[in-house]
Amino acid sequence: MPRPDAPNTLAITFFYYRDLPAAMRFYEDILGLSLAIDQGWCKIYKICPGAHVGLVDEAKGMNKWQAAKPVQLCIRVPDVDAWYAYANEAELNGLSELFINDQLGIRAFVFNDPEGYQIEIQTATRPGA
């Protein structure tokens, strides 16, 4: 049987939380994301057209909260400097220095959300990066 070739309509990456309300406040108030789908114990926020992050109450989700977070949420923005100034003022947990990665063609910084997921904010430094 051939693979379906209809275009995808939505992408969601799910993160699992012990304290869902705290995670919701962070993604709404700090990152400014809009709640797109409210499934009760799962809150899906729009990052940009077609890309979403789902915050899941680990007591009810398919996976459980883990201390080690070998995943990063990366958000590309038009002005990384403005976001970095904002992150500094907000004193975000685990905030790195602003860095340049010439190999990848980005300027970026990272910080952690309330339960340790790393978030990278970046801007491309060259076309096609």
C-alpha cells in the first residue's frame, strides 16, 4: 500500500509537565504563545503557522515527566537581539549568552522553561540558513 500523499495540516511537539498551570503561564505570559487547542489536560499552543507545542499533564498523557530533557524547542524570530534583551530583563532560568554559530548560520541564545525544557531563540545570519 502506498504512503498517503495528502499534505500535512499541523505539527505538534508534546512536552510533559508535573505542573501544567505553571507551564501554561510561562508559554502564554513569557513566550506570548496563543492557546490554539484546549483538550483539558493537554494545551496546544501555536508557535507559527503549522507549528505548535503541546503541554501535557504527565499524570494523564501517553508519556511521563522525566528529569532529563534531551529535547530543545527552537523558535526562529526576526530580531534575536530584541528577544535577548527581553529574556535578560525577565531573568529567565538558564539564560545563555547570545552566541553566533557560523556553521549553522544563526545568532541565538537558550534558556529553560519552568520544568527544564530548553528553548532556543534564533535568527538566521545568512539566506538559506
